[in-house]
Amino acid sequence: MTKELDLKFYYSKPLDSGLIFKIVPYGKQFGHHIRLTNGEQMTNELIDLIRKGFKHGLK
């Protein structure tokens, strides 16, 4: 069993980041999938991506 955390958020367009391992179209949005395997992956870039997804969800 691997220990990992899968994060998924939606945004209006595909985002470009090495942290995103999969982007799936979902209606007029795109689901972005991020897989974390250690705490060192908790970077400012990751937090910025999560914020974008959160703000998009509030619209």
C-alpha cells in the first residue's frame, strides 16, 4: 500500500504545473489532480493552485 494524498480541484481552464499529474475535462471546467507523497511537496506553488481552485469554486 502506498501512502499518498490525492487532491482534486476544478478550474475554468487547464493549468500548467509540474505538480498536476492529470487534467480531465468536466463540462465547462477542468478537474486538476495532484498526488502528494511527502510533506516536502507542500510548496507555495501548491498552495497557489489550491487557492485558485477554491476561489473558482466560490463563483
